[in-house]
Amino acid sequence: MSIRDELIRIVEDADADIDERPFPDRIVDAILCRYAVVELPEPDFHGCWPAGGGTRVMLNVDGKITNGYAIRETPAEARALAAALLAAANRAESQQ
């Protein structure tokens, strides 16, 4: 199932929920239960994105993504890594 299909299912389920909250609130809550929504940073004047701890992420001319330490990822691998980092951060926050 694609993310789009999953979001359609979530919206349909939220529409079927019967509670006193407004429909948009039910949709937002249902989506945020399953998906992380992040604000994407703008690149700095070097064309790099800040990644915390002094680390910057950059896009090489060959289309690979690197953090400057010879870690080169495809866009799909970078998205998978980002999702895993967000999931770990979510778990760590929930355990505090």
C-alpha cells in the first residue's frame, strides 16, 4: 500500500469517527498518529543543509547525498535513513 493509499484510508476512517471534535481535527490527529511531519530546512549559502552537531548534508554533482564523511546515499537510501532517525527520536522522546 502506498502512503497516498494509506492517507486516503486514514481520512476515511477519521470521517467515520463519531466524536465532538471537528472533522479537520480528527484528520490531523489520525495522520500524526502514524506519520511524522517535518519542516524541511533551507540550504545554507554553500548549498548544504544543517543536520545538527555541526554536520551538514550536501548533494554531490553525481546526485548522491553525503554528510561530508564519505557516506554517499541515493535519494531513496537517504529517505529511509531519515525515517529511521525520526522513528528513533520519537521513541526516545516517548521514553523520557
